[in-house]
Amino acid sequence: MRETVLLINFQDKKKLREIQMMLMAVKLRMRLVKKEEYLQKIGALAGVVGMELTEEVYAGDELGEEMMVFASLTENHLNQMLYLMRKSGTGTVAYKAVMTETNREWNVKDLYAELAKEHEAMQKMKKKP
């Protein structure tokens, strides 16, 4: 499987273009995930061999935040991307994940829900004295 970054729910077109340029600079494949694809498994969207897209179509609300999923990136490429995003001033993407053996079976909505819980827990920890 090729190194791939899934870009989900990017409403700010300027920010999306900047991230796309960074991905091209590092020579990483990207996929813009459409709202209709939110019921697809992360692994299928990332192109994992043996995982096929289904006919399911999501018709619910848009996610609340942007999300990036790094699939099969080398440690070097992952570090390069995170560095470029910090350095560029593009702005943060609070919901980021690395695809794992476990979460590749989850759909976009399930992964988003898990990241939202983790993000909330981290914010509470930051506020503690």
C-alpha cells in the first residue's frame, strides 16, 4: 500500500491548498474524502489491499472539525509533514490520526468520534492546575 493521507472535512480552501502543496512536496498521495464516504472503512479509503469500498452512502451532518489520517507513512514522512504544518503557520488540524490495524476497520464517523473523545480529554488535562 502506498503512503496516503486522507483529508476529511476541510472547509477552508486556502488551508486545504496549503496542506495539499506540503503533501506534494513530500511526494505523498492524498485523498479528499467526501461527506458521502463517511461510512467507508478508513483502510478502504486509504487503499489497503483486500479492503473494498462499499455501496453505503452517508447522508447525515458534516463532521464538526477537520481530520487527517496518515496511512502507512514512514516515520520520516510523518515527521516531515508535522514539521511542515507547524512551520508554515497553516493552522492546526486538531483531529489527526495514524492508521492502525485496529482503526483501519472503523469508518470515518467512528474514528472522528474517538478522536473527539481524546481531544476533549486532552483539553481537560491542559486546564488542570
